[in-house]
Amino acid sequence: MRVLMLEPGQDARVEEIPSDPAQLERILGGPAEITAPFESGILLVMLRDQRGQRPNRLIGSRKVYGRCLLSGVSLHGLDDLPAALLERYRVRMDRCRLE
């Protein structure tokens, strides 16, 4: 699935990752928490327990720590981030970087 990967201290980047939940948690480094802080159809997927992780982004009024990503959503769960939104959210996420 095509996502926008957000890592501490780095620019946001488009990445292809497996949609399997176990693989997703391996990529994040632990159990995932999914929230919807943006317009409909965009999800923030982050570590459930962010203690000890480096600061990443300020998204809305919430500080996010450690590796996280933005994805799209479908009736079946996580899906590709819509191509029409990739550049807009890449720029937006680079502006809210904490490091």
C-alpha cells in the first residue's frame, strides 16, 4: 500500500509497504494506534506506546513520537493514500516536523 512515511528528523516520503497488520507493526516498531485527525479518508497510524521515542511531528494539537505514517482508508481497512493528496500532505507534514 502507498503511504506517506513520517520519521523523526526526516522529510516525509512516499513509500510502498505491506498492508498486513503484523508487517505494519514491525515497520512501526510495536502495536499500532490509528486515528483520523484529518479530512475523511486520511488516517494517522502511529505507535500506541510512544514513550522513549524521538519527537516526530505536531499533528493538530497532538505531538507524535517515533515512526508513523499517513494512509488512506477503504471499506476493508487501511489503503493507499490517495494520489491526489500525496504532495499536499507531504508539504504539510514537512512543515509540522519537530526536529
